[in-house]
Amino acid sequence: MAKILFTKLKEALLSVLPITVIVLIISFTPLVDFSATELIVFSVSAIFLILGIGLFNLGADLAMTPMGEHVGSGLTKSKKLKVLLSVCFIMGLLITIAEPDLSVLAGQVKNLMSNSFIFIATVGIGVGLFLMLAILKIVFRKNLSTLLMFFYMMLFALCAVMISSGKTDYIPLAFDSGGVTTGPITVPFIMALGVGIATTIGGRNANENSFGLIALCSIGPMIAVMILSLTFKSGTPNISTDYPMALGKQLGFTVLDTLKEVSIALALIVVFFAILQFTVLKLPKRKIMRIAIGIGYTLIGLVVFLTAVKIGFMPIGFKLGQEIAEKNNVFIIILSFILGMVVVLAEPAVHVLNKQVEEITGGGVTKLQMLVALSVGVGVSIGLSIIRIICGFSILYYLIPGYLISLGLSFFVPKLYTAIAFDSGGVASGPLTSSFILPLAIGACSTIAGDASILNLAFGVVAMVAMTPLITIQTLGFKAIISSKVRQKITMKRILSADDEQIIYFE
């Protein structure tokens, strides 16, 4: 266990260190004016963030992934589809409520509604409903590209309704909710659930069918939040730009509040899984103990992670964006591009994805190609988000062409590429996107366009990051297919044009 924990801490270090170093380097330039207290708190928060991510990822491996596999395979073997769907809806809802990325986002929009839990619950319901739909896709072997096309068309139809209703400001938030939902708790559970169900059902496309669940579960929150936003009263939405560094007594209150939130969220998952254990699953005691230990690591990791984010990273990210935007708009665009490249390069799940794609394509798309394409793509997407803040136009000018290209490519590449591409959107938008990049965009927006424009212009960064892999992976897949066909054509041409005199005939 200690060896595994060390590996997880090493991955977390690689994830957090680049951004920490960049911020500390910038702090010694005239671009920003950080106090000694802010730098110390940020540095200490970075250490605790590494610890939190490491413990949390270990907990997810020990608890969330096995829970997903056992729920998927155990309930599928029972051959009771209604029970499977009901359980998947409830687990999808509860897992989403416990998602740290969602908690960070909800904390930044809590002024939009009387209770941030309304937002979290709405997103959870969206995930639960579309997880049921994803299970039906596996069971009845439906085409993922067709489903994605239908629901994205529905999504953009809802955008048109929101525009006509004067709710344009809420569109970026809706798209962001789909990006943060597929975070480090949700992804392992849902992917393991898909593998468990697809493997149990079997069939020649079992591996292909196990992908695509994350893709569909990302759409549910977007639709749910759009419907929720239509119920808000008209008027200028208010987003808080207060990112205080909680020190002294406030630090204790922050830790206790975070512990309370995380404990309640995980308790709901534990209780429901315990009911499944006694009624359906009946796993051996050894496996239950392993899952219980994983839940413990998850609890500690989440509390440490969220506390470090609230105290150190969000305030520094906000101030960094605010002060650099005051100096020069070009600097903030360049910085956002660099940070975007670093965020995706440092994300451990991205390296797993790159290896997976290389194996599936038989080397047609290498790990290096994937890494470069993703890092540049995410850097560009965050840079474009800052340009949008400066110019003040709608995020739909990016998202509509982006998704049309993504969905168009899905008809020209193998289905497996499409499934992996749409699943990997959640991989690219990791914990640092919502906890550091989004506050940076909010800080820049408060300086450039004013606080009243934050919801409309600053939000949407997570959605842009999540959209990048959809185009990147499918484009690389398309390139691999074309290259393969060209090689085959050249080989065949050489065979057909071979000199007959070089052929030796035996009598």
C-alpha cells in the first residue's frame, strides 16, 4: 500500500509542481504584487494539494473503481434491467454530489441561487439520467455517434431557447457543468461500471461498448443546468469575486465545513452501496475491507484537497489574472496559453489515455503525438477563452463550430476513436482547471470587462478545455487511417508494377 501511495504522490507532484513554479517565478516580476503571506500560504497549499490529490487518487483506485465494476457486473448478472437502471441512476447522482471539481464550481456560483446544493443536485440528476441512457446503449448496442448527434442538437436547441428568454449569461456555466462533472471520482466509477456491464454482456464489441459512458454523462448536466437556469428570475446575475485567504480561526472553520460537506456526500454513497452489498452483491469480506480503506483515503484526500484549493490556489489564481490583465492583455493571453499546456501535460490521467490510444491504434498514433496535440490544444483553448473575455463575444462562436467538427469527424473515424475522444474530455479538464484556471479567468474578466460580465465571459473555460480532445483525438485517428490506406496503396502499386523478369520460375 505504501508503494502505491508513493506512486500516487509522485503523480500528484508532477501535476501541481509546474503551475506552482510558474506562479512563483511570476511573483518575482513586476507583473504582480504578491505579499509574503500570500506566497507562503500558496506554497504550503501546494504541498497539501499534492498530498490531497495523492490520497484521493489512491482512494478512488481502492474504492470507486471496484465499486463501479461490482455494481455493473453484479446487477447485470441478475438480468433485472429495471433494477440495474434504478441503481445506476442513484449511484450516478450520489457519486456526482461527492465530486470535488463540482464542489469547487458550485462554490463560485453560490450567489446565483439560495443554496449551492440546488445546483449540485441538478447536475447530479443530469448525470444519473444520462448514465441510465448510457447503460441502455450498452445493453441494446446502440450507435454512440447517433446518440451524441441527437443530444448535442437538443443542447443547441436549448441554447436558442435561453437566448430568446434572455438567459444568455448562463450558457457558459451550463457547458462548464458538463466538464467538471467528469472528474476524478466520477470517471473511475462510471468507466469501471461500463467495463463491468459490457464484459458481462459480452459480444465482439465489448471493449468498444465499454467506452462512451462519460461522453453521455457529460451531456446530462448541461441540459439539466440549462433547464434550471430558465427558472431563474431575470436580471443581472451576481457572481462573487471574493477569494479571501482563510487564516487563523477561519482556517479551522474552512476545514470543518469541508469535512462536513465531504462526509455527508461520501456517507450517502457508502450507505447505498452497503444496501446493495446485503441485498444483491454479497462480496467477500476481504473486498469490502479494501473498499472501506479506499473510502477512508478518499475522505481524507478530498478534505485536504478542497481546503488547499479554497485557501491557496483560488485566491492566487484570481489575483494573478486580475493584476496581469491590468498590466497588459497580451501577457494574460500568453500566460493562459502556457498554463493550459502545463495543466494537461501534468494531468496523470492524460498519460494513461495516451498509452491507451497508442495500443489501440497499433502505433498509428504515438504517445508523443497525443501529448503534443493535447497540450497545444488545451493551451490554445484557454488562450481563446481569454481573447473572448477581451473581445466580449458569446462562447457559442467557439462551441458550435467545435462540436460540429467533432460530430462530423465521428462519421469518418472508427467508433472506438469517437468513444475515447468524447470520454477523454473529462480527462483533460482535471482538478486544476476548475480550482486555478477558472479563478484566473474570473480575475482577468473582473479587470477587463467588470464583475457584471463574469458569468457570461469568464465561465466557459472548463467547457473549452473539455472540447479540445474531441477534435484532437479524432483528427489523429483520421490521420492514422489515411496514412494506413496510403501505405497500403503504395505497397499494392509496387506489387503490381514489379518487373516480371525478376520472377524466378521453377519447372
